[in-house]
Amino acid sequence: MTDERTGLPADNIGESVTEPVRSGYTSPTNIGGYLWSTVVAKHLGIISPQESLRRITQTLTTMHSVDHHEPSGMYFNWYDEATGEVLRTDPDGTKPITPFVSSVDNAWFACALMVVRDAEPRARALAESLLGKMNFKFYYNPAARPGGLMRGGFFETPPPDEETDKGNHAGVGPDVYYRKFHYDTCNTEARIAGYVGFALGQVPHTQYFATYRTFPDTCDWSWVEQKPKGVHRTYLGLDVFEGTYSYRGMRIVPSWGGDMFESLMPDLFVPEATWAPRSWGINHPLTVRAHIEHGLDDAKYGYWGFSPASNPKGGYSVYGVEPLGMDPGGYPSDLEGTNHDAGFEGCREGTNPNPAYGDGVVTPHAAFLAMAYAPRQAIDNLSKIESTLHAYGGGGFYDSVAVKSGLIAKRYLSLDQAMVMGAIGNVFGNDLIRRNFASRAVESRIRPVIGMEQFESGLE
């Protein structure tokens, strides 16, 4: 997947790993994923320490030289993996784009730098010189809500086709042009941006409690598919509605789409279940159980593990356990896009409270993310995906498979392979990724914050 000259991985390749057809673009997330995957590969003896150092050094050296937003130390969303040049047309090559600086993409890259600096001492100086320039205060908007929220990101120059907020939250360098979107829910992959901001001492801890666990339980919010139940608690002076959704006798803090990636990817780095035993320590195992029960008992697919991935029919789509998603449009678990809507008790009736599911789509990376919480079930599930569905090629598991038709998305995505490698590193390497991410200083800035909270998650 990786260009031999730049050390940058392609976003995706097709079926062949001997004659790879690379996508022609990559992102900070993909590059970070390649770095932590290299750390795992060395630890497990897949590559030598010398090869690991060569790969990591090559990639970090390239990242020192590519064009980026210098005042913040942040990287643009899309680069050509073969040249390191910033893309000025979208990855499809169909329309011009204004380069965007994403908070979440840069957070995953920062996570990789934090892992590398501890796991590969010979590359520490290179990693720290990049990390030391990254300022997540650029994304933190203290006025967005009491406690403040993280923005989705900004443009260095104003885009011609989008309204933006001109400003500079960090007060460093010229003003930038912020996308109006803020991350305002807690259980999404975007919480990693806040975690990194805490770890670097750049974002106040109130940001964590400013995000919604669920939206409020009043009829004003009845456009979502389920009425939450919960209680109000106060943390750091902020009122938090500890809402949960119900599914198969479980009460769970939902993600936006009900998928594994949003719930469990941050947990690859921050040992959330250990540091926050009364919140994530309950929610993560229940999320995994919900995915297993959805696939095996509710939809009766015979397989489980639902998360955004390649669509077996082509392109990229979102998948999830839809009853555990806040998104009213839904992240379905099947090709047909079956939508679950239980209604909003006391405000409106559900449109599809008992759906009939079709051709389920499972992605192996979701089962790997679950492996820390349900190891035997995850390995059994993956074994069947390989042996019965044959969704396994020269580069390992293909990106997704539709279980009834047997249609396979025969390509490999950097992001999804990186989640696989990160999960393997933690499960088979004694928390390799978490240990190297969570230095004593990092732990002191994250653990007390998330450890004080109590979710209402549990069995009904």
C-alpha cells in the first residue's frame, strides 16, 4: 500500500497485493495508521527492528517536508501518496477542493506520533519535533456551548462554495476559516481530538462534558429514533444528561451511527475501560454484545461486526447496529439500507420498530476492535468470515462482505487495516499501543477526567 520513495500509504488498494493499484491519495489518519501498524509489526516479529526504524524514519522525514498549515503544525486532509503534494482536486479527481485541516484526522496522526516516540526511541526526536508543533487549541471553540466544543476543522484560505467562520481560537498566526460544524456528541471517534488536546495541555477538560451522551429526552428532539432514558449529573460545573438507548435488554450510550469504529477506535489508544470503569468500562462490553446479538439473534445473519467500510457493490458506505445510532437517517446493517425507528415515546410513533433485515454487511475490522472484549466470539466470527465466506485474500481480510449474497468488497483500506493492526497489538502484545500512547503525563491529563463519570449503561 505504501510508496517506496515517500513512505506514505495509499488510502486503499485493489485486490492484488503483488501488483497493487493504489488510490493516488492519502490522509493524516492513513499515515498515522501506517506508523502504529509498523510498531505492531516489529513487536510481533513480522518485520525486523531495522526495517521498522527505516520505515518510520522515512515516513516522518517525508512529513517534515510536506506542505501543511504551519501556525498550527497541522496537516491537510489529502495528499498524493507518491509525491507528498497536497491535493487540489477531490480524491475522485472530479472537482477542485480547498485543502481542509481536520481535527480528527490530525488527532489520529498525533496519536501515532505519541506511540512512536515511546515505542521506537531511535525515532523519538523526529516524532517529537512534529508533535511539538501541533496545537489543538486551534480547534477548540470555548463559545460553542458551556464547556466548549471541538470544531471539525478549518481552511487556510476561504473555500468558494461554503460559508465559514473566520477567526483564530489559538491566537497564533493569521485567521483561518472554520467549518461551521462542531463535534457535539461524546461516543464518536471524534472524542480522540479532545483526548489529544488534554494530553498536550491545550484543551480544557470541560470540553469532554460539553458533548451529548444522548440528545435531550424532550419532544423538541423527537426527530431521533428512540427516546433516551437517564439522569442528570454535574461534572466540572457542567450539567450532563446521562442518557442511554435501549436494545435487547441493555442500556447503552449510543454512537452517532451505532457502529464499532466510533465506539471503539479511540479505545485502541486510551484505555477507556480501565481508566473509566463506571462509564466506558460498562459501555464498551455492552456495545460489543449488542453487535454480536444483532448479527446472530436479531437480524440472524450468522455473522456480526458492523462499521463504515467498502460497499460490496462498490464505493464506500456506512454500516452499524441501527437501533444504537442517534442518526435518524441510520447506519444500516444490510445492503438494503433497512432503517429501524422505534419512535419517541410520548411524542411520535415509530415508523419501523420491528424491521425485517436483508443482506447483512460485516467488516472484519469491527470484529478485531471487539476482540479485547469478546476474544473467543471475535476469533470464531473471523474464522467463519475467512473459511465460509472466503473474504480473505493475499493481503488478509478483504474490507467487507455481504453475508447472504456472498458479495465481497475485494479491496484493502489503510484505515481499516490500521484498526486491525492496532487491535492485534493490544490483544497479542500486552496493550502495546495503549502502553506506548499513555505515558505517565498523558495518563495524568486524561484518566482523572474520564474516570469521574458514571454512565447509566447496564442491563435493564
